[in-house]
Amino acid sequence: MRLSPCLQRMQHCQQQVLQADPTMYHLVNCQTLTIQSNSSFSFFVMESILHQIANQQVWEEYLACRLKQGRLNWREFDELDSFVEQKQYLPTISKLLDDGLSIPTKKLINKSGTDKKRVVYTYPNDEVLVLKVIASLLYKYDNIFASNCYAFRKNITAHDAVFKIQKAVRGKRFWAYKTDIHNYFNSLDISLLLPMLSDIFSDDKSLYDFFEKMLTNKRVNVNGVITEEESKGVMAGTPTASFLANVYLMKVDKYFEEKGVIYARYSDDIIIFAPNETTLQEYKNTLFGFFNEYHLEINPKKEKTHTPDDGFEFLGFKCQEDKIDISSSTKAKIKGKIRRKAHALMRWRTKHNVSADKAIKGFIKSINIRFYESDDPETLNWSRWFFPVINQAEGLKEIDHYIQQNIRYLTTGKHNKSNYRTKYSDIKRLGYRSLVNEFFKYKIV
């Protein structure tokens, strides 16, 4: 049977990943192409990243990596494959080199787990694709970061942070302080960041000039109106923001690394450990001093001090001795989403006289998408984030119970004992998948 052009290209990309010559190319963390020592390709080492992105091979490798990561569905692969095969990126790159990026659009989107909004910035789709490839090539500079920095790293993940910290504090009575930087990406002081970038990109002046122009452009599109903002930081939502955010706090990360302090940072989330409360306060004072120097504010609602008997919570996980479960804040966030979805469907059911089964099916479908399917190709879905790390199921049982409560609520409109007339077998028949069952199936595989 003859394969469709899309399938043929997908197969070709898979073969590129699996059969790449390691003396010429090495796919780093399935995200970026690092050029290895080979005299015939030495021009890659000298060439600016802004010129590398015009190379078809770089785009082919980027596409292959995205495919292997599973971050492209059929439609997305077909669109990106066509974009690469027809070299549609070339006009965008030409414009970028001559005139810079377009004016970014400012948007408000729902903040995960709350009713609050957060600010993100976007560019036209073709420019976003170019920025994604630039971001992938920025892994070239990965070795400048301290080992305790875990976001946007080569072969390092958030899961590594949890496992590494747990191992370091196991069997010891440590105090811990966790904090979160308020509006981190959008509040970075560009006048402080640019000298850092100048040092880092001393081997790529064109790249520095590109970022300087991008970050100092005050114009922004707000609801179709072009206005100016004094500061928008590194613009949350843009593909290069994570790298730039890592650069901004490099000095902080390296300070604690050199002092031998158990410390971890994942973007704007920081946790630090000390053998006693007095030493922990000293570390906090040092951290606050850095925050003042870099004009950053902490989020008081996300500050937490853990005693030696508490264990610690970080990146959505609760760790205590050898046990890793879902944190209390994670459970609260997901319960909030479940509750709001159930209430919205109940209003819809009442207004349009919809059957209970139909409302429940819609609810279960949305729950399954959130937990098991990736509705955002840039991020892991919920189960893929938590299942590989946790070794306890108590948090999952609690969430399962809450989901079932809300499914039964959609039948009666009430939260009481009469809801249990809706049998578990009926809920399963309508498509419900228990988190606990899915977790144990994952662990067996």
C-alpha cells in the first residue's frame, strides 16, 4: 500500500532521529541539534544562530525532534512539515533580519487552577515557529547554567529536581523555604538583563542585537490598538522567554551552588534547605537581597516554610522521606477546576433541559482530556507530569473521589447521600477512567 505524502515525511523524520550519524549530529534531549566536531561542518560553530535558522537541515532536525517527543498531532505535523518542505520560513527570517519581529500582541488567559488571569504575549504564527527554532538552538549555551537550575535545560527536567532534592535530604532533619516570584517573566528588568546577554552572546553579536531589539521595543498590540509599555520583561508566552529567565537569575543559582546549599529553581519557583531555622533565615535574607538587586517581588501567598517534620512541597509534589505524592496545593487547584466545570455543565443542563447522561459524558470527556490527553502540545498532560514521579496513590484516591462526587452531582444537582444511587458501574459505562487505576497500569507498563 502506498503511503500518503504526510506519512512518508513522518517516516522520514523518524528515520532521521533513529539513524542520525553521531559524529555529525546529536539530538539533545529530543529538542535541539548540537553540531559535533567535524571539519566539514565547522562553519556551523562560527555561524550566528540567526543564520543557522535559514538552513533546511536545522528545520528538518527540529521537526524530527518534535515528532519523536510526541508533541505533534497529525494536523500539526502536516502543517509544520509543509512549512519546512516549502521553505516558508525564509521570507519570515529575511524580514526578521531586516526589520525585526512584528509588534507583539498582549493577551489575558486563564491562570491554571484559579479564576485569575495572566498576561502573555504572542507573535504571528510564522514568527513563533522561527522563535521556537531559535530557542532550540539556544541549548548551545546550556553549560553556562548552574546544576540547580531545572527549567529549559538540556537533559534535565523538573522531575530530576524532585528526585535530586529528595535524595539529598533523605534521612536528615532539614528546614525548607519555598517561594514564588510574582509575575516573573513579565517583570524582569531589561536594563539588567542586556549586559548579561552581551557577555553570553559575545560569540554571536547578531543574536545579541536581535534580542536587544526585541526586548527594548515598547510597542504592543492590545485589543487591536498599538500602545507602548515601559516594561514587559521577557514576555511570558514567547518561545525564548524561558532561556532569558534562566539567564536573569544565573548569579543567584551559582551563588547557592558554590556554597553547597541544597537549593533548586524551576523558572520562578525556588526552594532552599538548611539544617536549622537560623541558617534557613540567613539563606532567606541572602535570597531577598538578590531579589532587591534584581527588582523582583515574591508572591506572599506562595511562601511556605517547612519544618523537619513536614517534608517539603515543590513543583506540585509532596515529598516526605521515601514517599512522593501530590501536593495539597495541586489537589486544591485540580478540585477547583473540577468543581467549576461541573457547575458550568449543571447550569447548561438546567437551561437547555439536557439529560443527565449527556451532561456527565461531556464532563467525563473534559476530565479525560485534562488528565490523559495533551491539549497543549507545548506541555505535558497532567498524568504524564505526575505519574512518573509519585510512588503513593493517596492523592489520586482523593481526586478520584471528588470527581465521582461531581459526576453524581450532575445527576441530582445536589451533594448528598442520595447521589450514591448513581452506581460506579454506570459512571464507568459513560467513559470514566479512575486516576488510581490508570496510575497502577502506568507503573506496570
